Amino acid sequence: MDTLKELFKIGNGPSSSHTMGPKKAATMFLEEHPEADRFVVELYGSLALTGKGHLTDWIIKQVLGEERTEVLFRPEVTHAYHPNAMKFFAYQNDELLSEKLIFSVGGGTLKELNESLDVGANYYKYNTMREILEYTEEKGISLLDYVLESEPQDIVDYALTMVEAMFAAVERGLVTEGVLPGKLRLKRRAPGFYKIYLENKNPNSLVFAAALAVSEENASGNEIVTAPTCGSSGVLPAVLYTFHKHYQMGIKRLARALLVGGLIGNLVKHNASISGAEVGCQGEIGTACAMAAAASAYLKGGSNRQIEYAAEIALEHHLGMTCDPVMGYVQIPCIERNALSAQRALDSCEFALHTGGEHFIDLDACILTLKETGKDLSPHYRETSLGGLAKAVNKKASSQ
Ligand code: SF4
């Protein structure tokens, strides 16, 4: 598995695969062709179908230059390798200099055609939870110890930076009123939920408010931390922020919890996928919920087995969850889903802590099931906005 620095990244929303990845790809292509005076970018598959709502064309033009860049949406072109493909063309005096096919495979990571979808570097000795549990039990160490011995030495400082960026997004979102960008004209709801928390001091209200805050910041194209993706970036910060503000836990402890949650995200990324275009929302929100459940169980003193169980329950009960963003915006169902899943992460943690950690389906089996279920999902439910809620809303709109 790769370093957690590749999982947790600061970037602009609303989508790690549809905004952050294309931004990175455009930046790389521009650096390779500084002499070009014109660019054409073709978006394929899922990038073409939901690119508008995910601001894909906008971010590419921001990087390559609005005046000299044409972005074409070609949903009919698909690649078996991965659904998120884009091709860059560079011209000088109308002569083609170069073309490049790039895939944005989730979490802001880029690949070229037929490059292994496995993560690049291998920082970890063991890549399944079963092996990790056996190893940590044999050595008498915690899951956090395993992360610390696998990662670069500055990983705790890196995690602290990520938690600070997460909390900055929460705090901006809690006080920002107004309407989200896009045709849905959704009103921001985090400030209203936060007001309720300030009155009732119920931690559930704070979890909801903080998750809405980050998700609304993400939907506005503002800075968030992928956890593991932009669309699911509200879950983990909401849980950590609640431990911080409501239960007064220190930020250094929260950074360590983030690393424990990160281990779960890394296992899903390595052994299945965190890309909604590849496996549906189970890979995004399901993974985020499992990460937050594991982090919570760590903060509450859970054993390695209880942490694994918390993550497993959270993921198991998101299996099959589809990705069907209405009109291609990372808003409905995404924003509410972050809030509900943050609460579910806390419930999963509590459930696991009521046991000794023994249970029937282990996390590895659950991750494998996620992968297989993702393959079985119709493309309509994998970030194309062709089915589910997106279709229902389109039907309703066209009948009015
Ligand atoms: S439905 Fe889930 S996977 Fe799809 S865009 Fe929204 S948060 Fe991402």
C-alpha cells in the first residue's frame, strides 16, 4: 500500500476524480508543452457525463487558459481500463504537437493506459487486515504503531496539517450562508444546524453541522481534504471535529486517529477502489464511514479487533450504495449522505465497542465484496447520472 500522503490530500472540490485529477493532468500537460498556443481536451465516459456538474471543464480551462482551450464532452467514448478518461491535444500554429490519454482513477491519482491500477510505492509490509491483525498481535503493537512503522517519519506532522485543514473547512462552512453554485440552487444548511447545536449542545447536531459544512465547502469548489475523496470529504472531519469541540480532545490525538482511519482507507484503495465511477458510492461514502468508525474506535480506546470490527460494520452496511448525483452536481445525494454517514460511523464504533471485537464477516471479505459488487453495478449507478435519483429528477423535470 502507498503512503497515506497519497490518500489525504488538500485540494479544491467538488470531486477528486473529476476536478482534482483533471487539474493535475492539465498542469502536467501544460508543463510538458509550454510552447503550445492552443489546447483541445476531450472528456470521455463518466468525466463527460458528469463533468459539467463536477466543474471538470472549468478547472481545465483555468489551468490551460480559458481563451485558448476547448473542452469537448464525448460520453459515447469509453475505455475498459477505467471510466474516467480524458485526452489532451496541444497545438502550435494549428499544427498538432502532441496528444496524451490520461485516466483519473480516484482520490486525485492519475494513470496512463494499462498502467497498473495498484498504488505505486509499497510502504506497507502487509496489505490485508487479516495479516495486519496477526502481525500486530504477534508483536503486541497497536494498529497505529503499524502505520507509524510503515510510513515516512514525518507522517504525524503531515496528519496534523490535514486535521488543521479539515477543521478550517468545517469552520468556514459553519458560518457561510448562501446558495451553492449550480442549477439546483440549494441553500447551505450548515449554519442552521450549527445554530441548533449551540442551543441544544447535542453532539449529534454538531456531527451533522460539521459534515454539512465541509460538504458544502466542497460543493462550492473550496479547499477540503480528500478523505478518501472530495465527495466523501465531510465524514471524517465531522467526527474528528465533534471529538475536538464537544469532547475536548487534543488535536495531536486526533491526528493519530486520522492515521488509524487512513489505514482502513488505504486497504480499500489498495484491494478494491475508492472511485465512485468504478464502484459506486459504497467506495466513497462507505469507505469514509469505515475510516471514521475506525478513528472513533481508536479514540475511545478500542482494541485492534474492535477497531477492525467498527470499520467492517460501517463498510458492510454501505455495500451496494449507488452513485447517482442529481444533474451531475456533488450535492444530492452527496451532502446529506456525508452527514448521515458521519453519524453512522459513531454508531458503528459504539456497536463494535459493545463486543470484544469478534464477528463473522471480516474487513477483507467486506472489501472484496465491495469490489465485486462494484463490478456488478450497472454503469448507470457509477457517477454517470444516468440512473437512480438523477434519472428520477430528470423525469420529474421533463414532465412539468
Ligand atoms: S453519490 Fe457518492 S460517489 Fe457519487 S458523487 Fe456523490 S458522494 Fe461521490
